[in-house]
Amino acid sequence: MPIKKNILAQNVCSRVDPFEVCLSRKTLEETQHIFNHKIEAEAKPVTNQKSSGRCWLFAALNVIRLPFIKHFNLEDFEFSQGYLFFWDKIERCNFFLNNVVETAARNEPVDGRLASFLLSDPTTDGGQWDMLVNLVNKHGLMPKKNFPETYSCESSLRMNQLLKSKLREYARAIRELISKGGSDADVRSLIESQMTHVYRIVGICLGIPNSTFTWNYYDKNKAFHSVCLVTDPRPTNDYGKVYTVDCLGNVVGGRKCIYNNQPVELLLQLTAKSISEGGGVVRLRGVEAVRGKAGYTGFEGVSRHSRLHDFPLVFGVDIQVTLSKADRLLYGESAMSHAMVFTAIHKNEDGEVTKLRVENSWGEDRGEKGYLIMSSDWFKEFVFEVVVDKRFVPQEVLDVFKQEPIVLPAWDPMGTLAQC
């Protein structure tokens, strides 16, 4: 005979989102948007990436605008996310076509794992820190008023479908030319011809930036003083080593995506130090976006807490953290899928970080007027990557960047944020 509690849970879940049913009222009551270490001022307006995978661009530009707003005493300001999105699409399509040439030179079969992986999603919206650096170094920045959003900026699905279809067609043409003994010059000429069509598609969907616009402010101070640290606890990937992912990037000849692997405790420590001691802002580059998803719809922004959902109470079995962080990566349960910004932390009487304030890019209707709370326990379990000012990073950690990167396969989960 069914247990009455299970029948009650079934009755409720048949009419309500199961994640909402499992929300812990006690956790909601105990978690408040009060922090004792905050940045000097949070920028306005709260941004909204809408139906696109541009969180990495929004998070970075939300940070970059802070000193700009302060310097010019502005009430609010946004850099154009669409401008970098435009150039990322152009650069990334060109990067993909050149990867087709590279994999063909390696004699990778078109139905092999690497080529199949690249063809499965030739262009995506996601990205990594080094990809952002590549874009800003090459193309600079532009105020949003000079290059506003378009439909395909805010809803990129259809444009991406057009590009993916053409890129697969172009990949076939490139591989056929190479198989017939085409010269390097012939291949370059073919890619140039193909890219004219890519440029036209992207330009029609996103608009084309004004080539006469010049903005020099960030260029004069744009030396990147931040470094990217990741935490990958898989036993195959040692701490204190640097890694990169095969065929991952967005600009031909640009910086590689480099991962300095360190324990998560160090990432949390440097995040806290950056905010509390330096008044800095930490770019949260790699976090699993699925956990606590029910909280995104409201509940005062308490959406990133390891005890937010009481699954055993409803289902009689725990769901959230049943595998270790390393095993979740190995078995496909976890992956980096979102980027946001830390703007504050809260420490208890013992000086331990208990929670962090997170600026999201999903508009003011999500969370607490666009902001979320992340518990330190949640940070340790589901954060994989942060970008911090290198002046807060110990020299021995910075020295790790001098190593020759260990190359991970293209499908490794460390590259998933750029494939979202």
C-alpha cells in the first residue's frame, strides 16, 4: 500500500513544479540580502541577456563599466553587448573553418569523434575569459547606444541555425578541396569567399557596427590585470597545473583558453579578498546554472543554496549532491554553463565567508531585482571558475601560468561554458 506522504507528494507535484514543491521555507527565511563587505557602488541598469547564451559577455561588461561610470560620474551606462556579439560570431565562424583545415591536416576522419564533435555545434553563444580578451584587444568596445540590441541579439536561435547550416556545408567543401590536393592558397581563398557570406548573414541579423566610431578610453587603460583560475577536482587533472582545450577559441591566432587549476578553497579565498580588501569585483565565469533553478523565478533571489531544496522530504531520496564534484564532472552531471559577477560577501564572527551576492544578467524580474544569493557551501560544490585581479593572487599560483598547458580533448567539460 502506498505511503500517504508519497500520495500527498504525488498530488502536489502533479499540479506544481517539483523544484518549487521542494523549496525549503526555513532556508528562505534564514537567507537575507544583507552583506558586510560590498563594492563601492553597483552599476545600473541591471542587464538582461534574454534568450541568448551571452552571459560571459554580460558578466565581463558589467564589471568593465564600473570604473567608467565612476570616472565620468554617470548615473547608468552599458557597453554594447551586441557589438562584441557581432565580432564574436564573425571571429568564431572563421575559427571553426580554420579548425576544419587543422583537423583535416591531422587526418581526422569526418565521422571521427573530434570532427563529429566540432560539426555537432559549429557556432555557439558561450565563451571564456580568454575569448573576451581576444575580442576586446582586437575590436575594442562601444557604448550600447551606438550599437543597440536586435532581435537576433536577444534571441539568437534562428541566426545560429542559419550559420550552423552554412558552416557544415562549408566544412564539406573545405575537406573536399583538401582531399583533392588543393594548395594552402586555394584553401585560404575558399575560406575568404565563405566568410563573405557569413559576414552578410551576421550583418543582416545583428546590424554592422559603424566603422568610423572611435572610443579610446578603455584602450588607454585596458591592460588586463586579471587572471582566470579554475577548480577541477578530477584525479586525472592535478592542481598547480595549467590546461587548455583542443580546438577551443574564437579568434584565429588569438590567446588560448588557459585554465590554472587550483583547489576551490583558494578560489573562494581570493574572491573574498578581492571584494573585502581591494573593493574589486570578481567575474564568476564558470558555474552550473541548473542547480536551484526554481529560485530564479523569485523567492528574494535565494537561488544558490545547497539546502534550498529538500528533495528527501518530497521524494524520499536526495538528488542534489549525491556524487562528489569530481564524479559529477566524470559522469556528466555537472558542467560550467553560466557566468555572473560577485559584488559582495558576508563574513561571520570567525571571519569565514557564509554567502556571496551575485549580479546576474537575466533582468530585474529574476531574483531580488536582478541579484542572487550564493551560499559558500554552494560555491564549493558548483563553482568551477573565477577571474580575479592578479594583485590578490599568490606569486606561486601566478607562476603556474608559465607552464606549458596540458591539452584536454575538445569535448572535455572544462570547455562547456564556451559551448553553451
